[in-house]
Amino acid sequence: MEIENVFKNNENWIANKLAVNPDYFSDLSKGQSPEILYIGCSDSRVTAEDLMGVQPGEVFVHRNIANMVISIDLNVMSVLNYAVEHLKVNHVVVCGHYFCGGVKAAMEAKDLGILNPWLRNIRDVYRLHKKELNAIEDENQRYNRLVELNVQEQCINLIKTAAVQKAYKERGLKVHGWVFDIHSGKLIDLKIDFDHVLKDIMEIYNLGHD
């Protein structure tokens, strides 16, 4: 793709939006009130709005390598806090995707420089679920199962946070774990039992929002 085409595409996009609704951009400029915070992977093949079929203003989006929720990452924590406490979203989604390059890199015994501390968090997920994963003989199946387990663990990391615990008690906020299947285009709900997981970990991670 030629970089100059981006601006031509932008002009066509504006014209198409205005042809359908002359007030499109004036309406868009009035503000946002999304129901969903979407935390996904930075992979160029996985675009949040396209795969969900939503319009600008409907979803607050954060993306990073392998859709991680790391407590000391000020970027994701700032996004989470703003979305939950200020935009008042009612759903937080962690969406991974099969054949994720970040997850694959974490499975390899290689020194990847600056990526090492980031990918170590995925290796920690492998360690937690080593018995299940090592029992899977097919490498691709093991790889994609780790994608699913990584989504599950990042959802648990969300549930550990004060913002999510508070919003759950105040207005019933829910956390969801999804996986996007690049081969079929399907969005898969891992059906994580949010209430059960929350209850299970509160003995240790309860931050006192009674």
C-alpha cells in the first residue's frame, strides 16, 4: 500500500459518510458513550471495529502485543480506569486471536531483547497451565490453546483491579473473554464464568469495595 493513498482513502471515506448522513461528523464530535472497552492485539489483521461490526463511538479500544493486561503497564491501566470510571462502560472484553505472533514468540526459546519482559507474562501463563498444554501433542493446537488461556488469564487480571471490582458492585459491569478465528472470521466467546471467577479470587484480591 502506498502511504499517499491513505489521504485519498480518507477523502473517499468522508464523502461516503456524508452521503449517507450529512450530520455524521457533527454528531461524532459531540462526544462518546461506549458500552464496551475492548482490549485486543495490535496485529494488523485484527481490527476491533471491523470484526465486531461497530461504528466509531460505540467501542473504546486499547490494543497491545498479545492483548495483555499487566498491572504495572500504565498504558492499559490508564485506559481501563478512564473507560470504567469516566466513560462508565458496562462491559470489558479481552479479545485474542488464533495464531497470535506474540503468543508464538513467547513459546520459543529465544532472546528477543526488549520484548523479553513483555512476553514473559505469556510464559507465566504457560507455566500456570503447563500440564494441560504439554499434554497437547499437536503444536498448532497447543499454540491456540495457549491463546485461549492467555485471554482467560488477562480477564482474571482485570478482575483483580479496583476499577473493575468497584464497577461490578455499583452497576454490574462484566468481563468477557473472546477469541477471533482468523481462518474463519468467527468471533468466539470463551464463556468465562465471570461471577464464579470473581468469587473465587476475592479471598486474595478483594480491594474492599463492599
